[in-house]
Amino acid sequence: MAARSKDKVAREARERTRIYQARAQMHEDRARRRTRDNVVASIVGAVIVVLAVAGQFVYYTNGPGAPEPTPSPSATTPAPTPEDPGDGTTEGPAGEPTEGPAEEPSEEPTE
């Protein structure tokens, strides 16, 4: 009868050892999985932040959120043309300036 109790004690010890090793392996696996999940979540979060910043940048530089361009002060004054130098004189038939306003053609026929 003593042999049976030794076998039973040894079998129970092997079972406890197997259960302990299984729990230890499960604990290591969970720790590795948590680490991996944290790395993946950090990368995904960083990508989302970068995309949000890039989207805001594009929206406010090119999209409907872009400020309206304002005309510069130099764009408001027209440049003088050869027909109208802008100083009240006009060119005559020989290209010489004449004083006074230019005569506009009349609608009456001339003979």
C-alpha cells in the first residue's frame, strides 16, 4: 500500500508542475502580446496624428479654408500705354506729343 501512495504523490507533483509551467507560459505570452499591442497602438496613433496635421495643412493652404488673396498696392495703378502716357498729352501724327486732350472722332460725316 505504501507503493500506491508514493505513485499518487508523484503523479500529483507532476500535475502541479505541469499546471505551474502552463500558467507561467501563459503569463509570458500575455506579456509579449501586451507589448506588441502597445507598439501597434502607438504606431497607429502616430499615423493618425500625422494624417490629421497633414489634412489641416492642406485644407488651410489649398482648400476652402485658404485665405483669399488680397491685391497688392502696385496692382491698383494701371501702367501708361504708348497711346496714353498718363500725363495729359497725346502723340500727334509724327509721334510728337501734343498738349490737351485727344480729340475723339465725331459721328457726323465730314466732307
